[in-house]
Amino acid sequence: MDAELVRSLSPRRPAGKREQTKVQNRHLILEAARRVFAELGYGATTVRDIIRATPLASGTFYNYFKSKEEVFQAIQDESALRIRPRLHEERAKAATIEEFISGTFLTFFEFVAEDQANFRALRRSTDALHVRMDTPEIIAGFEELRQDIVAATEKGLFPPVDADFLMAAMVGVAFEVAERMLRRSDRGPAEAAAFATALFMGGINALPAGRMGGANGGGA
Amino acid sequence: MDAELVRSLSPRRPAGKREQTKVQNRHLILEAARRVFAELGYGATTVRDIIRATPLASGTFYNYFKSKEEVFQAIQDESALRIRPRLHEERAKAATIEEFISGTFLTFFEFVAEDQANFRALRRSTDALHVRMDTPEIIAGFEELRQDIVAATEKGLFPPVDADFLMAAMVGVAFEVAERMLRRSDRGPAEAAAFATALFMGGINALPAGRMGGANGGGA
DNA sequence: CAGGACCGTGACACAACGTCAACTTTTGCG
DNA sequence: CGCAAAAGTTGACGTTGTGTCACGGTCCTG
């Protein structure tokens, strides 16, 4: 009786054992999946590979996820869930277009740099192939950006742009430049954000002067 | 003897029967794959599904491709092979930055609109997931863009920009805006290209005024 | 402490994978 | 033209992955 009372009143659950293992199992699976995806690549990984990297039985896996796609989604969503509020907040407090833009890009690129392990490993697949997957949570993040643009426009911050296309452009630049940034040692989040911000603020002619080539001298 | 002589001299092969069916089988597989990918989505498709959509035996499939990934690659590469020269030519004859930029985007968006069947179906997977895959031929296209930017810079056309990041930014905008364009009925290649060009020429403030929201009033 | 709810377990039936020995068709050559 | 070697196709097969479910153990509730 006391136990129940305490549990219901306490803000942080002492957690029944049942619930505890549920959280733990989910975590075990996601951790294992991260390792396996990183090692084999997303495409080559099978549900069985993930299960084997876990102390659990195959049936248990299916109590938590329907497929490897769902596991992948969950991993991506975890990242998206961590960064989405930061991005939104950054834009909410922006007083100028430039703050809106640079805040968004800098936050994103810094996150990517920290989160490199997830971001990069999960995008590397077999061979030279590169797979990108937009999960519901990520799509929600895009939609939030669009709405933030609309809101900024209504506040008179932005000119009356096509919010849908502008959102798409920002998303495209963010992901593609982030990827390049990770492959280069001579450019970090600050430089990437400066580049993207200058592009959106004034176009090509406003871009900071940079080395003309890329970092990769070799390659095909 | 005559046969051999004719074959070796003639520029267009009368084609041995062997070689003929080889081309045909490859085509059969790719056509079947296009249909199956479009119907089931890339992720859900199995090699067996593709084979079943073909009059061939399973062993034959493996004479042509190692996996569904390779089939997918071949399909993508076919598209890339069609558009790459057009893009390069467009940029080669550009006398100003604006021609370079708008030529690239307009050509790309027009291609996407024509090629919609391939472009869209192949990117739709199960549920709301969206998969993008960069094949060697596509990567080569990116590299070509980078080199064209370097060349344009050396001709004094471009300011001394970071060609690597600029290439990434253009690629990101191209793909992401293309995707949006396809989902909207109120914007075609011309509008999409105008948008992207204005963005790169002068940043947000130079963008054409557009409806602020997107086309999709509903959604999540 | 008992009974029930909950959930982990691994064996199972089924489907997909990639291979290979046997077979068929084409080609090169006398 | 005919024949032997080369090339290519076929589908059955062993193997591996898939998703389910009846069983059994553990935790919760009263």
C-alpha cells in the first residue's frame, strides 16, 4: 500500500522491475543495433545480426520492434528528439534573419559534429552507397522549420518567401554540407555554418573566400 | 567467313544471338525491378520479387546482378548517365555566374519532372520513410560539378569560393527542392529553378515572392 | 501467498538467398 | 553442314533469415 502510494506520488518512478527491464531491453537492442549498423552497414545488417549482438532471444526482439527499419528509425528519432528543441529555441529567439539562419545552421552542424558516430555510421552502407532515411520525427523537424519560417515572415522578419522551398533548401544544404564537413579536416561547424549563413544571406557573392578545391585531392 | 568479316567491319553489330539476349535479359530485369520497386518500395522488395516479375530463372538473375542493391544502382546510374552530359554542357557554355547556376538547376529540375516515375518511385519506401542512394555514377556527377565550379573560378567567373561546400550546397538544394516540387502542383521546374537561382545569386532577400506556406495544407 | 498478467524463450514453419551440376543454345571451325 | 567447345540458362538444394506461438518463469496484485 505504501509502495503504491509512494509510486503514484513520486515524480520519478522507483520503477517496477517489469518496467525496468523493458527500458533496459529496448536500450540493449538499440545499442547493439548501433554497433552492428556501424560495422556491417545498414543494408547488410539483418535482424538476426542485431539479435545476436544482444543477450536476448529472437522472440523478445519482436516485442520491441517490428523490423530493422523500425530500429533504425528509433535510433534516428532519438537524435532528432535531442536536437529539435534546440533548433526551435534558437529560431524562436532570433531577432534578425541572420540570427535565424546562423543559429539554425550552427546548432545543427555542432550537433552533427558531436553526434558524428551516429550520423556518419548510420549513413554509410555497403560500398560507395549512401543511404538517407527520413523518419517521422525528422520529418516533423522539417515541418517545424517551415512553420518557424512562416512565423518569422508574419513577424516581418523575413520577406514573403516560399516557406516550403526555403525549408527544403535549408534542409538540403544542412545535410549535404554537414556530410562534407565530416569528411574534411580543414572545416568545422563554425566554418560550415559561416558558409551556409553567408549563402542564405547574400548568395554566392557573399560567400567567405575559401580554398577553391575540396579537401580531398585524390579520389576518382 | 563473310559473316565474321561483316561483323568486324560494320560499325553497328548485327549482333550475335548470344549478345542479343544478354542485352535483352538485362533489360528485362531492370524493367521488372522498376515495376517492383515502384509497387513495393525499395526496402520491402526482395531479389525474388524481381525474379518473379521476370520470365527468367533465379540463377540467371545472378549472372547479371549480385543483389538488389546492384540493380538499384544500375537504374539510378542510367538516369545519371542521361543527365550528366546535359548538365556539364550547360555549365561549360555559361558566360556568367547566373547562367552557370540557372542552367544547372533548370536542366536538373526539368529532368526530374520528366523522369518523375524513376525519381519518385525509387525514393519512396515503406511507410513515410524515404531512402536516397548515391551511386558511383551520381557521385561522379557531383565531382564533375565541383570541377566545373573550380574551372569557372579559374576563368574569373566565380569569386574564390569553397568549391567543395558550394557543390554540396547546390546538390542539397537541387535534390530537396526537386522533391518538394514533385509534391506540389503549384510549382514546376521553371519556378523551382527560379527559386534556387535567386537563392544562390543573392540569398534570401533576393528570392522571388511566393506564397508563404507550402501547397500541402493538410499533413501532420 | 495464490492466481493472473506479463513477458522472455527458442523451436518451428516458411520464405529468401546464392550456388551448382545438368542441360540447352550458340558459336567457331573443319 | 555438322560437330565439339564455349557460353549461358535452369531450378533444385543447402543454408540462412523471418516472424510466430505455445510454453514456462517472474513479477504484480489483492
